[in-house]
Amino acid sequence: MTIAEVLQLADRLVFEGTGKHLDDLQQVVIQGVWQGKSYSQIGEECHRSESRVRDVGYRLWQILSEQLGEDINKNNFRSTIERLFINSSFINLFNHKNHHHIFNFCSPISEQPQQQPDIENKVDSISCYEDLGIAPKINLFYGRNEELKIIYDWIFLQKARLISVLGLSGIGKTTLVKRFVDLNSKSFDVLMWKSLKFPQPLNLLLTEIFKDFSLGNDSVNLNEETWRKFFNILRQKKCLIVLDDVQNIFTEKQFAGKYQSEYRDYKTFLKMMTEIEHQSCLILVSQEKSQEMKSLNEELYPIKVLELTGLYETELLKNQGLENPESWSTLIKLYEGNPLYLQNIADLIKDVFQGDVLSFVEQDELILTEDLKDIFNSLFDKLSNVEQKIIVEMTQQNQ
Ligand SMILES: Nc1ncnc2c1ncn2[C@@H]1O[C@H](COP(=O)(O)OP(=O)(O)OP(=O)(O)O)[C@@H](O)[C@H]1O
Ligand SMILES: [Mg+2]
């Protein structure tokens, strides 16, 4: 934290508590204490008596304690501010009463024009930015109108800041979200599609994002400075960031939603996305749900979860060289409306049954292609021991 930021923060807090901005002496006291000086040293430097400086300090700690709900004194002032501000980032302070506006770093207080970050100008110069990374191109899209409308309402009407789209592999999560992006791209200043198909630690992901914004090529550290820059962007621009394949940062062989140790920062990140005020939205696309994706109180937190179920649209099977359209809906039910499974099965029916869907469904058993077996095996491998046992047990019940 720069001293200008500390003064700015203190000024906002004192203003909230007393209706007055910091005066010169108060500023000098805060600056001196922040730099570890004694009251007598500060007094000497500004030609005031030590007792006068001590009185000013005493009153300041009273006001700050009240505003922050923590006991603040000369000795713990710096460490408390750093703890509240840096370690748990902005979260504690943003939780505290109505301090959403404290960290509007872009409007420097008049007394401290120096050392203000030039981020504001840079962010302003980002007019429209689109990087769809490795997002798939959607050629065919059926149904899901209800889901598209839900996401639209969440983002534009309810101002959700974190949306998770969850569901089984192949159910159509990526396709749905990409379709939403295609339909609504004009409504965002910034569009970013990041994939965790090959997962990377959060600081590398942020480094990429900063590079995209031309905010420097150096690799970033996850410190207060970085988060400030990041949330400044999200505040000033309406950004939509999609993070696909989020399940890859969770631990296999454990119950859902446990972060692998090198990806734990994502947990903090998700929390910050919802707790800090801004006008942007992060959409997570994942097969697994984590604690941060759920909201205990939907009224209070701008968090939404959309769990995708099967797609029961017979159009899915059109133009695939299949016959007997009257049995298509039976086939779709058999594979629980999973478009990926259905594509696989359609190929099999074409090859082995010459496209005769009726004879296939009359087999009256669940036939799996090698590709589907691979998918199920890899899903099964990721389950915890208990979950695997339950599944094995269930297969023996013959129900
Ligand atoms: N609404 C849809 N209309 C047409 N095809 C769809 C639709 N949804 C999904 N599909 C097709 O189903 C396949 C799987 O969809 P998608 O990749 O979106 O699944 P996913 O849920 O993201 O799976 P994973 O978790 O494995 O990434 C894709 O080939 C896609 O083209
Ligand atoms: Mg996907």
C-alpha cells in the first residue's frame, strides 16, 4: 500500500465517522505512525508538542476503531490495516457496513494528488475488447431458450457477479454459454473466454488478462496492487469473463469441490468476485460444484447457479442419417438427453444398425460405444472411494 492510499482510506473512514476530512496534522500523524515514527519524532518534524500529537493520534484511533469494528491503536494501526486490506484483500472491509465506496481509488482525495496509479487512463483506453480464446464455434444450437433467458436475466436484471453453469460432461454447458456470448457480445465492453482445460495457477491467468489489456507483460503477484487493478477494470467496464472446465482445478478422488493445493487462490478469487462491488460478471463452467459457487442467501449475494439437465429435443438427431423419427424421443430418453452421448450413439446406429433407430431401441439395453466407456471410466476414476463403492453396489442391485 502506498502512503497516498493509506491516507485516502483513513480520510474516507474519518469522513464517514465525523463528516470531516483529515486535517493537515491528522495526515502527518497517520503518515508518521505508518512509517513507524514515535509521537515525539512526529512532533519535532511538524513543530508541535508531543502531547498535541498524542491527542490527535488518540482521537484518530477512536474514530478508526469505531469505523472498522476493531480495536486500533498506534502500535497495531499498520498491521491491522494491512491485514484487513491486503491479506483478506478487500473482503473484510467490503463486508463492513456500507464501505463499498471506500476503495474507489480512481478518485484521489484533493490533498493527495501524488502517486495515484495511472490505471484509470489505461482502463479508459480499453474501449472494446474481445478474446474468445479456445471457445468453440457454435454451428448448430437447439433448444435451451429458457436457460438463455435465465442467464440474461441474472446478468442484466439481477446484476449477478458470479454464475456457475454446472452439469455432466457432454450435457452442453460450454455450448450454452458460448451461444449466450455470441448472442449478447454487443452488451459488454470486454469479453474474455479463459479455459482451464489445461489448468494454470491464478497468477498466470491474471498475467494473461493483464497482457490482454496491455497493462504490462510482467508476471503478476497476487497482491493488493494486482487485485486493485483487476477490480478497477471490472468496475469501470462491463466485462464478461467465462472460465470453462473449472472442474480441473479440483482434487480427484475426493468429494466434489475441493481445490488442488496449487489452485487454492481461485477460492479467494471467487469470493472476491461476489463480495466486491463492480459491474461485471464471471461465468464458471464446471462439472463439479464448490462451496463458493453456492449462495446461502440468494437475496444478499449476487451468486447464481444453473444446473443443466438433459436436452430433450428430437432436432438433435436430425441430419445424422437416422430413420424412424417416431422412436427418436425414446432414444433421447434412454441417453438422458445428453447431446454428446447421443452423437456417439447416432454414429453407432448409423454404422451398425444402418440408421434404424427402432431396431436399436428394441434391443432394450443400454449400449455404450468405446468413446462413452472412456468418458464413464474417467468420470468413475475421479470419484472418491465411497462414491465408487456406492456405484458398484448399485450396479449389483439390478434395479
Ligand atoms: N443446445 C445444443 N444444440 C446442439 N448441440 C449441442 C447443444 N448442446 C450441446 N451440444 C453438442 O453436444 C456436445 C457436448 O456439448 P458441450 O461440449 O457443450 O458439453 P459440456 O457440458 O461442456 O461438456 P464437458 O463438461 O465435457 O466440457 C457438443 O458437441 C455440442 O455440439
Ligand atoms: Mg465443456
